[in-house]
Amino acid sequence: MSYEIFGAPTPRPGIVKTMSAPIDLQAIFIPNDGEFFRVKLALEIAIDEVVNEPGCIRYELTEASEDKLVLTERWASQEDLDKHSKGTAVQDLNESLSALLAEPVQLVKL
């Protein structure tokens, strides 16, 4: 059976793969008083690891002041973001920051 119309193959019935749009988000970190530099160092260490993860398009500190640090992220797909969220770099970062933050990290999808 041929699935050609005017010489161009037409998709065969079956599995349909959809392209996922990139996922953009920001992670907002509020350090405890006097902990800015330790939080920033922990984020810089994580950034060095995460930028090499599959699907990571952007992972950078875009705002850093004494009262707030913002990490801007872009992932190729939700699947890549999910894998990142369960990975060792995030686990290590969460452990490093556990006593350094005034409140839980806020994740905002853009």
C-alpha cells in the first residue's frame, strides 16, 4: 500500500509526535540576612553543572541583589525540565540552600 500523493509521502496513521514549545521560567531566591554571597555561590556551582544537562537552553543568574536572586531558565521541553527537576544538581542545590533562604524558592513560568 502506498501513502504517496503527487510524489510526496503522506504521514502514515499511527503515532503522532508533537513538538513541545520551550519552557521559560524564573526561580526566585530570597536569602536570609547576611547570606547573599553563600546563596550566590551555591547558584553559581549549580549553573556550572546544569548548563550541560540535556535540553538546557538557558540557565543564568539574571538578577542578584542583597534581598533577591533570580535565575532565568529555558528548557527545550517539559520532559527536559522534569528530568532536571529530579536530577542531582537540583538536589545538591536544595541541600546547600536549605538553611540559607528566608522563604521557599518561587518558580514562575513565563
